[in-house]
Amino acid sequence: MYDKYKANRKGMPDELAQQMPILKEVLKAMNIEIIEKEGYEADDILGTLAKWGQSKNLDVTVLTGDRDSFQLIDKNIKVRIPRTKMGKTEDQDYTVEKIEEEYGLEPLDLIEVKGLMGDTSDNIPGVPGVGEKTAINLIKEYKTIDGVYENIDKQKGKLKERLEENKDLAYLSRTLGTINIDSPIEKDLNKLKVEEWNKQEVLEIFKRLKFNRFIDRFNLKEENIVGADGALVCPVNIEYKTNLSKDELQKIKEEILLQKIMYYYLDEQNFIIYSEKNNTSYNIENLTEVKDIFENKDILKCGYKQKENYILLWENNINAKNLMYDVTIAGYILNSNINKYTIEYLANEYLDFNLEEYLSEEGIKEENAQLNLFDNTKKEKKDVAFIYPYLIFKLYKVLSEKMQEEDNINLFKKIEMPLTEVLASMQYDGIYIDKQELLDFGKELQNRLEILTKEIYELTGEEFNINSTKQLGEVLFEKLKLTAVKKTKTGYSTDVDVLEKIKHEHPVIEKILEYRQLQKLNSTYVEGLIPYINEETGRIHSKFHQTVTTTGRISSTDPNLQNIPTRMELGRKLRKVFKPKDGAIFIDADYSQIELRVLAHISEDKNMIDAFNNNEDIHAQAASKVFNVSIEEVTKEERSKAKAVNFGIVYGISDFGLGEQLRSIKKKS
């Protein structure tokens, strides 16, 4: 009837569409009837069922967030609208009386109102220029659209003109806005009756989806949660012992030596070992008491965040060996998209164990005495640490089996775990930086910034805060009348893209762009690096992470040493303040396009394989194919674009992201 109907509505997002089959699976297990009909909207099915229920003398409640359903309200039919108020969801019931009170109309009259005013959300046109207030007043007076047009001569001016010119649209809009109450759907009251859930099936689905709060809310918990290996994930009471005697400590060490494996949790406040034999967690107050265990290369140590463990142990003069099972790394290998591999998350994900719920329900024993976990947040973390080595013990078996199933165990043992010690040593050793040279470089930047500031003031004819987007926007676009490419709610945009587009309009733009580059160099790489220089070592001890990126690359923080600039001359000068120790030199090595070689192997792409076999530049080769020129004729810009496409494909870049990258390359060239 109207091809623009709901044309401005975007399709259902993929993330939501993927949930629909799961939702139906849950409802089916709950024995809740699902009614759907191809070619009919949800409103039509709701309306048909509501009127059918009314005909059966039922009291009908339509639960919906859509106020279009108000037209369904009648004797025995009410609409319940959920609304959020002060952070809480409340329901509000609309009846015939409520509609009359709020609108001064009967529910069916709202269809007539919709015909006149339209609905932008559904792209129902209505009569252009007629809003809700005018539409309601017209229907109050003339009852229907027919009545309005029967009395069209009583209207005046623009309103009469609009109504006359858009009569067809008014009637079309009324039809579009009317809910179909005769949809051809099966109506069987027996199928709609509330039935007992299939609780076991619902529980299994909820466990799979990690709906732990729903399991609790609907009282679906089994007596004990069963883990992946069929054993209880957590016994009701794990003993927790502190203040160990020498004999007790010796027995624990003997057990570890016999088993050739230690399950432990170590941080700056705690060192706790779990004994499977005694189902007990033992708090060891002095690390040096187990120095021999940590330095024994024949004992496998299973822990958490072992990179940090290495550093802590080295600081205690313990040369740790065989820290070769980190549950964090195992979790990362099994799923690199999480970026948060806490023991709590891993236990929840792989053991169906919710630590928070367990603690709230079970209570904790420390040598037969109950601990109060909830005195304060800081204490709670320390109090619950005793359970961590037990969970590491449980995760060891489950994660190992899963890595074996996915053929990742060699990656874990031969690459990722040995890398942990390498990254720990990088952090522990740090890198020397010549502080005086850095300060001198900062002065050089400040001098250049002062010169640029004066030049910018001269070119604009006034002094202002160059770092203020608001003030800069006013100077460029109001005073100098340059082209305002983009305006936001807070004022003119002065980001790099905007300034690049108007660079040709005024010489001050080049100065501002240079000013920003130098300002970032100074704030990020001079003022930003100085606080990280260790006063004792004169070195920067950056943290290197192997479980952050989804691509498997290493990342660096506090500070990030992986983004020291190289493209500009001053950036290269900054790199020179990093120096090797006396008698040593820096060297660097890099795989030759390793990602693309792997891609060529997996895809068996002939062009890529030929390029590598013939020692061709793979990016130039790709550019040659794309731009239909010989490899010798490929320009630097064309090669850069091909490189962006090559790596973008490898790492799953979006079409928008790739477009932005290519535009950026064009600007730089």
C-alpha cells in the first residue's frame, strides 16, 4: 500500500537476531506458547488474540512498550506499559477510563488521530504540518477523519489547505496505523494455558548461558553444581590453615615432591597452596620457606598470572623454575576475545562455579572458625584468596582437556608459557633512558612550541588558548571565516580530519597541525615518560601483556613503549634517548610478513604463493593486481593502500574501518 512504510527502520542487528533462536529455545523449555505468522506484524497477532480473548469473556492484558496498542483497549482489554522511573521498572495499566482521562478520547479514536498526525517512527506520513495537539482537537470535535472532511469548510488558513491537499495521505495513514485484529492465526486456549516448566531442561539452558542469577531467582539450583569432570566443583567446606608449624609445612612439601606438581595462588599479600590430599588451603607467610620447591625444575607449578609471579619471586631472591601452567594463559588460548581472565571468570566459564554465590551461601572455615567476608571490600579479597588455589587445581584438568581437544596444547606448552618468563624478564630488567637527554629534548619542544604559538597569534590577529577546541573553533570559523566542515553540540569540530580539509584556506592551519604534533610529543613522550623512570635503576620497567589483544600480539602499558613515533624527525630523535648498557648494542629482528605467509598457506592462494616463492614484495604485487599496473609502476601510495587491505583482511577490519584507513593514507601521501 505504501512502499515507504517503516522504510527508515534499520533491520534487526545481527547481535539481536542471533539471540532469537535461543530465546525461543528457552520459552519452549518453559512451555510458553510462541505464536508467529509470516507476513504479519507482532501488533497484528497481539490485536487478534486480544479481541479473540475478549470474545471468550476473558480479562485480557496486553503487555507491550508500544503505545500504538492503545487502540485495542476496550471492555475487558487493558494495555500494560512498562516504564523506567528512578532506575526502577514500573508497570502502568491503561484502560478505557485512563485513555479518556489522558487524551479526552475513546481508544478507537486514536486511530483517527494517527491518520492525521502520522508517525515518524513507522514512517506513516499523516497530514504534513498537523501535529498531535491539532489532530486530537480535530478528532475531539469531529470524531473521525470522515467527520473532519465533511466539515472541511469550517477550517481556515494553512490548516484547511494542508488537509485538502493531503486527504489521500490522511486516509492511507489511518489504514497503515490500524492494527489488524483478524490475522489468520490458530487460536487454541488450551495451548495458551500456563504449564509447569521443564525445570531440568531450563536449568541446563541457563547453565549453558551462565544465567546464574536466573537459576537462583527461579530456584532451579540442583543440590550441588556438577563440574565438567563430574566431581563437585567445590566441596562445602575447604579447610583453610594459617600459622603452620614446621612439621605441617614439611608434610606439605613432601606431598608436593611426591606429586611433582604444586597448585598455588601468589600475590603481594598472599601465598597459598592447595592440597588435594587434605582438601585444605595452606597460607605460607614466608616465601623463602618454599624457595627449594620453586627452584625445583622437576615440579610443575600451576598458578595464576605467572608473569607477575616471576617478578615477585625474583624480588625475594628466588630463581623460579617450571612455572609452566598459568590458567590465565590457558583461558586466553581457548578464547582470546575476553580480555579479562580472572579466576572468577574462568571458574564460572569452565567449572559452572560462581564464587560470589558460593561465598554468600556456604560460609568459610578457617580452622573450624567462621570468617566474616563482608566487613569491607579490601578484606573480602584477602579472605577469599584461600579458594583460588583450589579453583586453579580444578581448572588445570578442565583447561588441559579443552586445549587438547582444540589441538592447542603445544601452542600453550612450547610458545605461550615459555614466553611468560621472557616478558617477566623484560619488565624486570627494563630499558635505560637518558633522563637528561629527555629533559633537553623536552626543552627543545617547548622552545619550538613557543615560536609556533607566536606565529599562530600573528596569523590570527589575537591571543587565545590554542588547546581549547571552543576558542580555536571561534577563531577559525567565526573570525577568519574558514569553511566549517563539521559542527557538534558543543561547537565547531577542529579535529585533524577537519583541519586537513581546510589546510589550503589559510597558512595558520599548517602551524596548528604542527603545534598539535609537538604538544603530543611533549605531553605523552616527555612529560609522560619521566614519572616512569625508576629512581634506583634509571630504567623504565614497562609491563608487557600477552592476554590482551585478540590477534596474539604483545601489548605494553605503564608506559606503552610500542608506540614511540618514528615517522617524523622529532619522533626519531626521541627514540635516541633510549640507550643500551655500556658494551652492548640494540638489535632488532622481524619475521618477513609472517601473517601473510600464514594466510597464503591456509588459503592456498596462487598469486600470494607465487609472490613469496619469487621473493616479490607482496604488497606491491597486490597493488599491481588491484590497480592493473606493473610492479615497477606501483607508487608508494598504491603500495600503502594494498598493505592496508592485506592486513585489514587478516585482522578482520570492517568496510568502514578500511575506508577510513585508505583515506588517511591518501592524506599522508
